[in-house]
Amino acid sequence: MTITLSTTPPPKKAAVKSATKAEQSAYQSVNPGNGKTLKTFEVLSAPQLEKALKTAETCFQSWRHTTFAERAIIVSKAAALMRERTEELAKLVTLEMGKLIAEARGEVALSADIIEYYAWNAESFLAPQILQPKLGEAVIECSPFGVLFGVQPWNFPYYQLARFAAPNLMAGNVVMVKHAGCVPQCAQAFAKLWRDAGAPAGAYTNLFISHDQVNQVIDDPRVKGIALTGGVEAARSVAARAGQNVKKTTMELGGNDAFIVLADADLDAAIKWAVWAKMNNAGQCCVAAKRFIIAEEIADAFLEKFQAALAALQPGDPMNAASTLAPLSTEAALINLLGQIKGAVAKGAKVLLGGNRIDRPGAFMEPTILTNIKPGNPAYREEFFGPVALIFRVKNQDEAVKLANDSDFGLGGSIFTNNVALGKQLASRIDTGMMFINHPTWTACDLPFGGIKNSGYGRELSASGIQEFVNKKLVRTSAVDAAA
């Protein structure tokens, strides 16, 4: 989930550089199931980008004055269209980034639910807040920021867009999106939903733009806020650029989630969830379980069952419902992950299962289990974005908490125990944005999503998500006399 952006700002009035030949082909559909190139798209020209920005700003000036009910008609229609087009949309996800077709259908359904959720609830979330000052009256009103820019990743091509677009459109903002270069057809299909739902031109804009043009958009005074979901390096670049322009940002970054199994846990249930938490989306998920922290008393039994379950997964065409192991999103993602494993082994890690590419067309990798990972090993701190599980044994609960907190990331985590009260106590001691008891970290419309540390800042989804890019204006009425 890495996006490399220039960190050197050009002069405010400098001409925009022409896109390089490489950038002109940066938007490319390649089927990771077989390595075949499907389609290639060019980036926008400078005049095309300027037209898009002008259209978005013009749209905002009218969209901001529409009522919640008027917006909800369009937004709920977009949700309905998603459901009607489930097969078409799901197949694009599978073709472009390799997600198992059943998981792709699930993503479409979740995305539609998110869009509809905000159509129904935005007005109550943004209702005026009556204060109780000692003198007079006071109220906090919510009003939209303006044109927002989102930089979004490939791993959930619709879900990432839905949770950015739906709340902000319902709040009265308009959105422009630079999607990941490997899912351009998904990007176009999502933009078409809004057009077909009746959204005015400029309400939702897909941008096929170069990295230099990303900087131009962030610098543009018509753009009032920036949201990024991606890697830490991309966040540093985008946040720094936005900071130079004094613009609000939210950052949803990576994670190194701990999956803690205490000695009293239901082992069979924990194993089932462990496989799901590691292998959903082929492990390419910010909140995938990555560090499995297992009580010493049950570690051998856990490993035996976990290894058997992962080894039983069957690679195959992700369009085929019989396939249970999907490819990684790109060849580059596979090569990077193999390099991480090699580096971990060089520093003392042991490969208990897998560790290799699967000998078949496409970017397929064996489910992998690494053990014997010490603090000096780079794997101890890195995020493995794929089907690689890191196993740690601990002697007691305090050791589990200490290990969970010994991370540069702080997105999510989970604790499995039959003592729910104890699970809650331990969850309160772990430094993350989200903790789950007897369930892996996951997402829902009405649950806030986000992290701390190198996992970013800000929240998406629930009432919290729609509050990020609104102006909370205080309006005070008082009859206090002026001072003499």
C-alpha cells in the first residue's frame, strides 16, 4: 500500500511538469491471477486537470446549499446501483487485484451498506448541538469544508472509496479521488455509480494523475482537505505537503495487529478466526492479524492446527468459487514479500510453513509461518502485507500486552479468552485505535475506524467519520452589556 510522492514542493506559480512516459502508463489493469495486461490508461493533461478542479469547485458552490434530503436521494441511489451491479463490480475487483470472487462480492455489499448508512444518518450526525453557557444561548453548527482530495489504495477498491465519499458528500462537500494505479477500471466503475445516481458533475471526480499532479492538487487553493489511506512514507509526503498549505488531513495507514490467544481461549474458535484474520484478502489488509501472540501453554496445539489449516488452502483462479488461496495484488507485491521473508531468515527467523512463490502463473505465494523472531530482526517491526504470519510465545498476560505494544503501529488488535472481563482489561492496556474481544479486527458502518502512532490519525465510519471535514461553527447569542 505504498505510494511514492515527491517531497520537494515546486514554487507556487511554477508550471506543472509534463508526466513522464512511465507515469502515462501508471494506470494499468494487470490480472494478478495470470499476469496478463488488460487495459492501460493515460494520466490527465494539465488542461484536463484544471477543468476537473474548476468543475468540482463550481459544483460545491451549489451542492453545499442542497438539503440532506436532496443529497440522500442521490446517495441512496448510488447504494442501490451498487447492489444491482454486484456481479459486474465484483468481477472487476477480482480481475484487477485478485481478490477471491466471494470476498469481492462481500466488499461490494459492505460498500453499498456504508453509502446507504450515511444517506440515512448524516442529518442526525450533523444536527446543531445546543450548548448550555452560563449566559445567553450558544449552538454549534456543522458546515462543509469544500473540495476534498482523497488518495486511496488498491486492497479494497470500493470500500476505501465508499467510506471517504459517502459521508463527505452527505456533509455537503465534494470529493476528488486519486485511486491506486493497478485498479483503474474499479475507479472508473465507482465514479460511474455517482453519475448514474444523478450526482451533478464535479460531486465525485476520479483523477488519473501523476505524482507531480498530486502535489499540484494538494497545493490548489480550491482544495480544502486531504484524506490518505496508504503507507507511512506516502503519509509523510502528503501530510507535509498539506501542512505547508495549512490544510486539514486524515491518515489511515498500515498496521501490525496483534492476535492474542490466552491459555483459556476456545482453541478451535481461535484457530478458525486466526485463519480468517490472516488470509482474508490474501492477508493484504491493514487490520489483518500479523503478529500471533500465543500463551505458552497452548502454543504447540495452536501451531499444529493453524499450520494444518493454512496448508490446506488451495490456490486457483480467484474467479472460481473452489479456490481458497488468492494471488497477491501485483508481481511487485509478491517480490517485496519474498524479500522480507529472506531478510527475516537472514536474521534468525525460522520458516515453519511456506515461504516461497507457488509454481504457477500469477502472483501466488504459499501461506507462510515465521517463528523465532527476535527484537533485532527487521521482521519484528515490519508490516508483512500478505499471507505471512509471525508467531510469538508468551509466558503470561503482562508479557502479551508488552509485546503487543512494542510496535511502531497502533491500528487494531484482538484478544481471545473465555474471560471477557479480563479481555476488556487487557484491551484497555494496549495502545491501538481499535481492540476486539474474541473476534479479529474488522469494520462496520457504525464502528469508528482508525489508529494511532504510525497507523495514522483521524477516524472514518460511524458518526466520527462524517465529523472530520466539517466546520463546527459556534454561534453565540448574548445580551451582555459592553464593558464600560
